[in-house]
Amino acid sequence: MNVVIVGCGRVGSVVAEAFDSAGHKVIVIDRSTTAFDRLPGEFKGDAVRGDGTDEDVLRKAGAEGADVFLALTEGDNRNVMSAQLAIEALHANRVVAKINDPLRAAAYAELGLATICRTDLMSNAILGYVVLPTTGSRGVVAPTGVHAGGEHHHERDGLRSGVRSGPVGLGREPISAPSPEPDSGREA
Amino acid sequence: MFVLVVGGGKVGYYLTKELIQSGHEVVLMEKDRARADQIADEIGSIVIPHDGCEGKYLGEAGANRADIVAAVTGDDEDNLVICQMAKHHFDVPRTIARVNNPKNEDLFKHLGVDELISPTRMILGSIEQDIPVHELLHLAGLGESELELIEAHLDAGSPAIGRSTGDLQMPEGCALFAVIRDGVAMPLRSDMTLREDDKVIAIGPEDCETLLKEQLIGASATES
């Protein structure tokens, strides 16, 4: 698979390494070259310096038609924009955006974007550990809303392809297995 | 109208002031506390010192009853998210985004932002106005009158090439008075045959432009 990862932070570099050692073709993009120090010496993929919200940069890096596109920078909005560019302009297949604001994450999941929310992941992990009921979503959220996956509404919702393109589709199911906890108190 | 302005930079600040002056209800969101306080000191307690990208604060600012949300921060990605959240989460009827990278315009439009303001594009457009390829060039306005000094560059496709200036049908009230050929200015004579790359200088009222263009530049160029 062709895998594009925007943001080579702690998460981005670990995910890049995992895909790389599993034999996939990986492109990592970050605004800072020092971020690439996190990649292991034996990393065989491409490390490209540039702004992952710039269509030209993404195209030049070879992100067009990526099988997996992960927007994992520290900026929620940069991730949102990068992911939407990947769907709209680059026709990437499975796209995930890290969005740490739970409300924004839920809103974009409703718009048809697969999102992962660190806030939800961590608070759920902590609450679960101290045996309290978890709140919020469970982590990677596939497009959840009534709009996700349909054909007729995409113009209005503004997310065109991805959701319905190809057999894989934009996160029809979460990439990681969801935890068994029910979604209590989902609406923040 | 109730307008929610997000971003208290120069644009957001003056926009807010102007809107208040014209009698609109305005709330300004600015995430930098010091900047927000500074603006609030001057124009009153309509400033919310929070990040307008966060759904929670957008809601507290009253996004769900806003007629217009104007996202005018300096970052395109923030403006996009503000407009999308406003549109899809709060059902705001009209969203306006400032776009810095002109290449983002298509994406923003496609993703449902109603109106785009691109300073880069505007300045670019203004500069390009001065170096037209197939257009009449406005050299100057003449005093109080409606008359303008206009230059037309005769490209290969111009219908005026090979004709003498006396044969050209000039619009009413419009006069050709000089030709610049190879960098030399010559007074216009009616028996002068026009050549490619000549520059013809004319004086006329603004509304004669269409006819002038037809005569000197050609019909195809009048489309643009």
C-alpha cells in the first residue's frame, strides 16, 4: 500500500515505522526536518519537508491516490484541511484526521471524515483504569452521521469522494477495533 | 443582522468596528487574551477571548443564531474549520472566509464555504490590470471630465493592422491622436497605415471603450 503520513511527531513516526517495517511504501511529511530524527535509521520510506495543508506540496511528495492518508500533526485544523485535501483533490482512499477537540471530531465524523481524538482516547483509558464509566467516543471514529456512506447527499455535505469511493471507502469501519464499551454520553 | 466575526487581527478589528457603526449586532472572537482585552477596552464587551475553532466556544458566542459567520484569521485552515463548523454544526446560513493561498479557493468553495475573500487574489488581479495583454490600457483620467487617456497595443490579430487611421470608425467623441512606433511618438495623420506592434493613443469617454476595442484590438478580445 501507499501510505502518506502528515506530521512526524511521536504518533506519526511510530505509525510510519510500523507501516514501513510491514513492507508498505511510506511518505512522511513534516514542516520541520528535525522531526524526521524520530524515524529509525533503517526507515526506507520518503521523508519530505513541507506544509501538509498545501496541495502542491502533497502532490509533489507523491500523495496522489494514496491508499492510506493519515493527518497526524499537532494542529486539529491543519489535520482537517490536510485530510479534506486528500479526499477532494488527491483522491486518497482511506483517510484519517487526528482531531483532539472532541466536538470538532464528532462534527467531522458526521461530515464523513474518519477522525481520531486523543482527548477521548486518553480520558477513556484513564476512566476505564480507575473503573469509572467511559464517556465520549471510543477513539477512531468512522464517519458516523446519517450522511456517511451515502451517494445522494455528498454535494450538500461538502465531502465528495472517499466515503463512497472504492471497496475500502473512507473508514466505513474503524482501522483499529473499537473498544467494547458502549458509547454513553456521546454528544458533548 | 447578527454577525459573528472570528479573528481579531487588523481585518477582524476594523470589520467589527465598521459593522457596529452600520448598526449590526456583532460578536468578535479572538483567542489571544491580551489582544481580546485590548479590543474590548476600546469597543466594549462584545469580544469573546476564546478560540473560534472550538465548537464549544462557537456555541457560546451564539453561532446557532448568527446570520453570518466571517472567518478572518490569518490561517486558511482555521478559517476553513470555522466556516465548516458554523455551516454544518450550527446551521449558519452564510459563511465568509478569508483565504490567503489562492490555490485553496476551489477546495473551500467545494467544501461549502459560501463566500471567499482572497487578498492575494485581489492584489494579483490589481497588478495584472496594469499589464493587460489584449486590453486597452488606461493611462490617465482627464481632470473632472469623463474623458480618459487610453493606449491600445496592436497585436497580430488586430483588425486595424494594414488599415489607414482615416478608415477606422471611431466612436463618437473619441479621437486618436498619436501612434508610438518603435519607441518613437508620431502625431496621427489620417493617411498613416497602422502596423503590428504599434501603440495607438486615444482620448475618449469611458463608455466608448467597447467600440474602441472592436476597432483596435479585435472582437475576440472584447470577450474578456
